[in-house]
Amino acid sequence: MVTQRAAAASQGPAPLVLTHMEVFVVNLADTEAKSYLRVGIDLGLERHDPKDTRHSEGAEQVPAMRDAIIGVLSTRHAAELLTAEGKKKLKEDLLQALNGRLPAQNVKEIYFNEFLVQR
């Protein structure tokens, strides 16, 4: 007999619903000079109902999502964001901040579609 969990696991991961965020422009935490980050982000949210194909899940939470993202972005320094490891760490911290603040949204992926650091 196949359990529900085993059946769900055999179907693979649930497809993600993408939520597009407007571009962020933030001051970075560099103290020696003014630095800015311009970043475009899409969020991959776990779909609550696999039969639901809407792409608007989480739309009502966008202001809280943007606030959480800005809070993380503004703590970064330009030098760390210029490395691949820095971008990876940023994604991890964004996931943690978003899921900590809005656990019902169940953000699974962060996708950068634009990334510019200006010093």
C-alpha cells in the first residue's frame, strides 16, 4: 500500500508559483563610500493547491515581502555582493527572512533577474 507521502514524493517537487517583485534600489551598508544596489527579484512560492495554476499567490503579501527584502539588502556591503559566494549567502538570508516573517508563503527559491552594484 502506498502512503500519501510516498505518492507525493514519487511525483517530484510541487511546481513553484512565481511572484515578480518590482526592482529594488537600496543604499548599501558601506561606510567608506556611498554604494547602491539595484536588484530585480522573482520569488518561487510553493503552490498550496497543485491544481491551482494562478500566478498571483502571495500578491496581497507583497508589501511585507518587500519590507523584509529591503531589510536584508540594506545590511550588505558592495564587496561581498560582487562575489558568487556573497550572492549565494544573500539568497539564503532572503529565504530565511521571508519565511521567518511570512511562513504561510513558503518561499522556496529566490531568482535574481537584475543585479547591479554601484560604488
